[in-house]
Amino acid sequence: MNQEEFSKQLEKAFKDATKQADKIVKDAEKIRKQAEKELDAAEEARRIAESTGEKMANEYYEGKRKEFAEFYRTELLRNIARHHIEIGKSNHEISLWLLVEQRFVQNIRDVVERVQKYRGEKPKRTPLEGNPSITIGEDRDGGFLSFYSLEGEFETWIEYGVGTSILIGVPNIERWEEKTGIPFERRERVLTYVAEYVIDEKMDGKGSFVVGVAVVSVFGEE
């Protein structure tokens, strides 16, 4: 190989190397841009997920605002009423002071007396006619509770609140019979059975409850 041929081959090798280097640079730039796009897409997906999650949480809260408000109001009134029951105040005095029905106070008094009666052992659950069965479980929307008896049935949501408290959504008074098929005069009794079942299953039988308009408020033993 003479000098001229050697120079041509060297020049060709240099040009090929330059082309390869240019290709590597272009490919690297393409990869960088693709990575930026993927990163931007991931960031957008994260932003959408956060926004969607926050929206879903807000919608969930708004959908149960009335039930949550009733639960926390009930919890406050229950604690005050229980204190006055334990220091010897009458149902009439407590109901006048708290602006609640005497039945509300009597329900709490019944629970306090039942807990005191069976303190140290598991309280006896009040039987319910109709061969009732209850299922508590979880699905993608949260907790649920299903009630079935020979009288009727319903399914509702269940939420675990602050501390050992539990909220159970219930068909409201106006639509009770339509939603459950159970006579309205049995509502209190059925929901009492449901609350006692939850206390048995989730609180080792030691707790109290208040049956409300749209929610049953259940409280663990303090």
C-alpha cells in the first residue's frame, strides 16, 4: 500500500468515525428528549393521580357530610349525657339542658346500666327474631355491613372513626321501610341488634352506641 492509498483509507476511517460519533450524539439527544417526555408524562400522571385522589376524597366526605356531622354531634352529646347520668341527674334534667329527647338520654342510660351490670364479662346481646345474620367486610369502596333476616334486609357502609369509634350508615327514617322491607316500629330494635353485633365483633363486646337518624354511632369502652 503506497502513501496515497494509506491516506485515503485513513481519511475514510476518520469520516466513518465522525459519522458514527454524530449518530451517537443524535441518538443520545433523541434518548434524552424521550426520557424528558417520559418524565413529564410520569409527572403529569402523578399530578392527575393526586388531583383525582384529592377529588375522590372530597367527594366521599361531601357525600357523607350529614352522617359525619351527626356522628360527632352525637358523640359530644353522648359524653355529656353519660357524665350527668353517672353523677345522678335525671333524664328530664339532662334532656332539658342538652335540648334532646328524653329517649336519647334513656338509650344512653340503658347502655351505661348494661355495661355496669356485665362489667368484667362480655355483655349479653339482646336476641332478635327472624333468624338474623350480619356480614361485615371490605370492598374497593371501603367497609360494608350487610343485614339479613326473615323480615327484610339492607346493605350499608361502615367507617372506622377516631379512636375506637365506628360509624354505621343506615337507611333514614323516611325511607326505612322502602329500603329494608322491615316495619318502621322494628327499626330501633334491628339497629340495636346491629350495633351490639358490631360491638361484639370489633370491640370484644365492650362498647356503647346511639341509634340516630342517618347513622348508628358506636363507641368503644373508655
